[in-house]
Amino acid sequence: MENEALRGHRRASQWGWIGVGATIASAIGYAVQTAVGYVSKPALVGEIEFYGLFAGLGFVALMSGAVAARPIAERRSASRWGWIAAGATILSVIGYAVQTILDHVDEPGLIGEIEFYGLFVGFAFVALIAGAAAVFTGRRRGDFTMRLGFIAVGYVLLAQVIQSLWD
């Protein structure tokens, strides 16, 4: 049974590498778009062409990796990296919801910036780092560590895509 779990994690790692490659392609495409000043008409089409396509592929690959990283049925635990990634993801999602609400409510600018850079972006950064560490450490474990890491990294990618399309 342990061997089956590691085989599932190997498959999950392959999905993770596809997600990493698509994310890197997305970043390169976004940099090229900015450098050459290319924007389709309407501008949203250009954002989706360069950023949304590859980032969307990266998100789907990371979520597929999370599904493939199924734990052994009896073990419902995860490493500290997995739990830190999950907690930071949840706090960042809350920050994202509050930030969206504050976009439509009058508040002092300093409060909005503290909320945006502290709660939303700060915890997203923690989720990204802890998620990457969870994916790395979860390769040899038969629990939820790798799955939580993929979900955290996928969330950060999705949040970045949404923010880029909105800006």
C-alpha cells in the first residue's frame, strides 16, 4: 500500500512540473507582452492570450496534481509545511474577500493598503513558500502534505491571474 501511495505521488509530481512549466511560460509571456507593448483590442483579450492561457493551464495542472496526490486511506495527517500552507491559504482567501469588499467601500487609504499588502499578499506569499516546501517534503510521505501544497500554490496562481485581469 505504501508503494501505491508513492506511485500516486510520482504522478502528482509530474502534474506539478507541468504546472510549474505553464506558470513560467505565463510569466515569460507576460514579460514579453509588456516589453513589446502588445495589447490586443480589446485589452482583456491580450491579457487572456498571454497570461490567462498559460496560468490557467498551470492552475489546472496543479489541481490535477493535488487530486493525484491521494493519501493512504488511514492517514489523515500532514506535515507542518502542509498545515502552514493550508492556514496561510485560508487567511489569504479571507484577505482577498475583504480586499474586494474594501474596493467598493469608502475607507482610509492606509487601512486598504495594510489589508491588501498584509492580509492578502502577505499570507499569499507565505502560502506560496510553505506550499512549495510542502510539495517538496510531501513526495516521500503518504499523507495530505503534497495535496495541501499543490492547493496552496494553485490558489496563489489563481489569485495572481484574477488580480492581473482586473488591473
